Amino acid sequence: MIYIVFDLDDTIVPSTQGYALAYKAIGIDPQSQDFLDARRCVKDRLPLGHTSFRNRWLYVKQFLEYKNQFLSKNLIPLLIEYERVLADFLQAEWVRLQREALFELCILTNKNTRQQLLKIQAIDPGNRFSHTPTEIFFVGDDVEIDLKPVHLLGWKTILNCEFTKPQIQGIQTFYKSINKLDDLVGLIS
């Protein structure tokens, strides 16, 4: 049996759109200069390429500090609302894109467990992701972060450009590329 392992963010659903929607729900315009400055300040203090949901907490905290509105007791309720809106968005996108009808899924992620479990719960409330594959394909949206590490494990890799800009393929291409997740069925069958 063939199984497909997916990176979660911007591969299965347009997570980046959900992040923006969730920020707006808590009163933050993610494109405002104040927020971009707060985000840059946090990123400048973290190791290069650091990925974690906790960064979003730090962005919000720094933004509120810039605005002189930070109170520690207010941060948790804001982030709970952020997560609620994000989960609702992801679940709606899962249904709208009819992802459940496409594949039996397995999800692998390199981000914070709490945030990724929230996303998985939104798209799989029945907890069906518990099988052992005989052939593995990995689908991700970033060559460096998603595909290269699993390619080194010997997995077949596929770049999904549905929610991200296509990346320039190098001379030694070790992955196939699709423009829409629906194209995956034809690629692996």
C-alpha cells in the first residue's frame, strides 16, 4: 500500500491565509508596519531559519509591547482566540478543498507539537492517521526545509506549489513538482 506523508503548512491547506485571518480576529493587521517591525525584532533574536508556533506568541507579545498594550494576563486569551479562528479556517478549507476524498493521510511536521496537533484535530477529528506504509511519498511546499531532509532518508519527494510560489529547480532535481494537490493522484498511480 502506498502512503503519502505531508508537510502540513501551505501543502494541504493554505495555512498562511489562516494565520492572517487569525491575526485580524485578535485585532492585529499582519501587514501593518508595527506588526512587521515587531516580527522582525523577534526574528532578529532567533537563530536563522527558526520555525516554531511560539514565534507567533512572541510576535504578538512584541507587537503589544510596541503599542504599550502588553499585559501578561491578556496574552493567553488572545492566543486562544487566534488558535480557535485558525482551526476553524483550516477545517473549512479542508472541507472546501475536499481533501478527505483524495487520500489516506499521514502527517509529518517540523513545528511546535501543540499548534500542529490543533491543525490535525481540525482536519481529522476521527484520528485516522495511524498506519504503517509500504511505500512512502513525502509532499511539502519548501525544498530546503521539507524535501531535502526526507530525500536524504530515501523517500520519494514531491513539491506542492498550490499555496506557495514555485521554487526554481536545481540541476540535480530530486523531487517532482505539482501545481495542485489534486494532481498528486496521477503522479503516484
